[in-house]
Amino acid sequence: MKYINILLIFFLASCEPKEPVSVKEIISNEVVTILPNVKNPSIRDSIPLSVPIEFEITINSSNLKTLDLFCLIDGKRLLDDFLDYQVYDKQNKSKPIHTLDLSSKKITIIIKERNHLISKKDALKLLKKYKINQSLDNLKFGDTLKLISSNKFRKENEAMINEFNKVNDSLVFRAILNGGKMILVKKKINW
């Protein structure tokens, strides 16, 4: 009888419907960058550090009509994908995407978020550490200082990454199925 109950539990668990979308974070090898503070130019003592994050999205349902995403950083929903973040399809990183292509069963996206501010003092240490001889004072819209790949940056700057991880930053996917049912899939970002 004990074995029958165990088999029944496994059977019932396997019959549960899958989420229409599954999301897996991948440690990215995209480049970490320092950017000008175009969002808040009045802030003079801090500067944005962009640590790219990468996600593999698997479409589990042919019943999926649309799939949108938004970021929650420092407890706030980022609305503007121009100033706050940009999403790229890993297969074509030449321009940001605004909708996810549902024709593929697997999609890999890269998100370049611009809301993590670090002090200019810390930014100068990073420039020195990675032997980048450029000034932070002359950064203007469109300028980017490339540091190092994200996977190496995470290993070499654990204290900074641990600070980012103190807040429950998340990526939220809104899946709308045929018939109008909406499902939210939330995935914590592990900086």
C-alpha cells in the first residue's frame, strides 16, 4: 500500500500542467559597462554600472498568444526600455527588441539594465583595475566604457555583486494565452 501511495503521488505530480513559459538565468559573457547618467544628470557623485543579465526562455505551450516582460529593480518597475534597460535577442544584438518572437521554442535574451548606480570613486577603481584610461567627467549620451565580461566581473567583484543581490530584483514575464488568460512568471535576478 505504501508503494502505491508513492506511485500515486508521482503520477499526480507529473500530470500537473506546465507553466506556458519556463525561464532560466544564464551567467552571461556580455561586457559590463559604465555609462553616462542621462536619466539623472543632476546626480554628480554616482554613475550607472550595467551588468548584463541573460535568460533562456522556453515556450512550453502552443496556446501562448503574447509574452511581455518587465524588470523590477530596487523594488521599482522599470517602464522605459530606453533609459532604464534594453532587451536584446542573443542571436541579433544589433538592436533592442520590444516583443519576444514566439515562433521559436527557445529564446535567449540579454538585458542591459542602467539603474545600478555606483560611486564615482568605485567607478574610478574599476577603470584603474581594468586599465581603462578614460575620464568619467566627459561622458555624454551614447558613450560607453567597456570593462570586462560579466562572468569575470562577477568573480572579481564579489562584494559589489553581493550588494546588488541584497535587493530582490526580478524579471517578470506576462504570458497571455489564447482565450485571454494571463499568467505571470517571476524570476529572481542573481547578479
